Amino acid sequence: MQIEAQKEHRWLQRLIGNWMAEGEAVMGPDQPVQTWQIPERVSAIGDVWVQCVAQGDMPGCGPATTVMTLGYDPARKHFVGTFIGSMMTHLWVYEGDLDAGGQQLTLRAEGPDCSGNGRMVQYRDVITFRDDNHRELTSYMQGENGEWTQIVKATYRRQP
């Protein structure tokens, strides 16, 4: 079966390359902000998927690996993907959309509440391109009151 890449797949190709991420995360209420710097390699899987692999020391976890896959499903008219990390057992399943300006991809997922109370909550991961060599990832968690709280903010610089 021959697949033809859509403009959304071409948008994902902008991610391909080597990046250095610098970020901060709030690990829980009344916890100090944790910071990190981790390299990420993004590679193509054919013309319609990308795989983002980050490996390094993560706050509160030690050495860790994360893998994000992203694609676009023309039948569903949404970006789709997954996220796993060596420090967790939950498989995150994404569905998302690109903003009208073509610079910001918002991915939605359900996952375990960071507070460890066992309930599942809604998350948003927002990837924003500032230019071809700089992007950001901002993650939000929805509280019981419906409010969204930023839990992760990372800036990425393309490496040579």
C-alpha cells in the first residue's frame, strides 16, 4: 500500500535532527522546580512518522530514556502519537491538532495524576516552533477544578 505524505507529515519533518533540550518541571505541589539538560535525536520513520528519542539524567529519575512517536492520520484528520519513558509504566496515546498559523501542535492525552492518587487526568503537550532551529515543549495537566496547570517547559536548540 502506497502512502502519500500530506502537508501535516511535512510539518513533522521539521523536527528531524539533533536537539539539546533545557527544561524545568514541577514534580508536585510544594516541590521545588527541577531543571535538566538532555540531548534529543529525532529521526524519520518513512515519510509519515517521526521518532524523538531523548536520553540523559532526568530530575528525580536518574538516567532515563524517553521515546515519542508522531504522525498524522488523514482518516481521523488529527495528529497521532505515543510517548513512553523508562521511568514510567504508562503508555501515553496522543491525538492533536496544528494551530491555524502552522507553528503550534497541541497534543492531548490521558494519564496518571502526578500527585500519585491513582486517578487519570487530561494532559496537553504543546510543541511550538519559534524558527527552524528553536522550539518549545510545554506540558499542562488539568486539575479537578478544570484548570490547566503548566508542569513542564522545555526549550530545544538544533545542534550541528
